[in-house]
Amino acid sequence: MLSATSISLRSLLRAGLSRRCFSHASVAPLSILFCGSDEFSIASLRALHQAQQLDRNLIRSIEVVHRPAKRTGRGLKVVREVPIKRIATRELALVTHEVDTFTGWTPPSAFDIVIAVSFGRLVPPRILNAAQYGGLNVHPSLLPDLRGPAPIHHTLLKKRARTGVTVQTLHPEHFDHGTILGQTPPPGIDVPEGATTDQLVKQLGALGGEMLVSVLKAGAFVPPVKDAGWYGASGGPVEHAEKISSSHRAVDFGTATADDILTRHRVLGDLWCLLPRTGERVILNEIRAGKEDAAGDGPVGIFVAEDGRDDLLARTADGQLLSIVSSTIAGGKRGTGNDHIVHVVRR
């Protein structure tokens, strides 16, 4: 796997930051309002905090805006905090603000720049205009490809061979339509074969944090800004990275190939299908490739192996076999679904 540090500052300069001669000493140390939520945004926050500790002339202060905790799980009984809250308060000892919507909310003090990373809310013009340098965003794709809320998932689902990160200005009306100030140099970085979502989040998060700090050091955010993007003119694919929904996890063994199902399982985790005869929803917790020598003709769908062990298998649209190692009947105890499915399929 390519390490985050292999994309050096020198490479970033070749990507466009070198187009300007700038010393950040000509700009007063920045007060930053950072808006974030998840592990990808935490990587950028940590990079900014480290840069502040190393150079007080670059960053004067950082305050963090995060969304409120959400209730999840059956009956909405579990309260889940936004991951960045714990990091900002306990690890980095930063001032935080819990904001679900910017409507009616005003920052308690003036800020020079807003940096939003995986925040999930559009920062309104009122907030951006109040900051001297507007706003920045770190996006885990080679924009304009994979604009949208789930670029890392779709990088893997669409089997992109290469990817990268982009630092752009915050557009006041549309997500991912700002001016590109920094972008992973051509041709991008290779997507590791078999990478999981968490692995790519970690890799691109580190690259994004490094590039964000480099953009600040180079002063690329100071008007007039210059477009440093290259991918849009490369002729590569440009698609939308829509939000992951239940439909992305739905499995129809009659139309999906084994490779497609296994890829979605690796990227998205639990998938689901409907049990024949009863119509019950089955959560597919663990799926593995079946034995190749057992694949072949036969009806698609879930069946029980005739080997005396009651193994639960599924034949896919391309005739391949998958082993359903663990499943859950919707509403039931996790991992206890296989026995029920065997009973239904055999009756």
C-alpha cells in the first residue's frame, strides 16, 4: 500500500501550489473555524493542530464545529456522538461548538477562514462572507470526479484504479464546486487491491491533512486564487458519488454477480436480501466466496448444500457460489439467522 507520506510537499508544489510566490509571514496567523465529523475530517484537524504547534505564525487558533449526537439502533436507544467531538475536546483540548444547522447561529468570535471537511452541511454565504478568506474543503477524490457525500465508497464500488485528494474553496451554494487549490499530482495514487473503506479513509485522510497544511503554507487561499486542478481536463471518468442508501446494500442473486456482491460486502459491510417464500428480510453479516469446483448450473438464490452439514449457499447470476457464513433475520438477534433460513428453504 502506498503510504501517505509518499506524496511529498515537492509533489504538491508540482500539482499547482508552486504557481505562487508567497510567504505566510505576510498574512497574520490564522484563526480557523473547523467544521467536521468523521475519521476523514479528524485527520485534517490533527494535521492543522500539529502545524499550529510547530508554527504559531501560521495558525493562531482553531475552534471546532460539530453536529449533535444522534440516536441509532433498534428503538433509537443508542446515543452516538460525532467522532470528532472526543478528539477535539479530549485529545486536542480545542473549543467546540455543537451546531445542527447554521440557521440562527453566529460564531462567537471573528474567524479568518472556515475549513469544512466531511461536515455534511453547506456552510452558508453569511458565515463564509464573515471570514476574511472564505472557506476551504478537503475532498477525497480527484475532483470533479466523484463529487458528492460518499466519494471513498464509490471509488471502491466503481473499482477506480486511481484516486487522490483535492483541496478546494467552499462554494456558497453547491457542494464540491469550488476552485481547486491543490490536487494529488497526475496520475493520482493507486487504489490498493482489496482495500476496505476504513483503509482508504485512513490513507486519503493523511494525504488530505498534509495537502491542507501545504495549501495554507503556500498561501493559495489568498485572493486572487488560481485553479490548480488537472483531472477535469484529463479525459477520465466524472461521476457523482451519491449518498449510500439501503438500495446499495440490497442483493438480488438473480441479477448480481458474485464479484459484485463480495465487493459491496467489503465496502459497505452488511448487505440484505429477501427470503424466498416468506419475504422476510435477511441481513447478510458474513459472506465468502464458495468453492469454484462446486459452481455451475442450477437455480439462482439461496439453497442448502447437500453435504450433511446444512451449509447455507447462494448461487449468483453468473453461476458462482457464495457461502453465507452468518446472517440475521430482521428484528432478530445478530448472527442467528442461518438456522431459520435452512428451515424455510427446505420445507
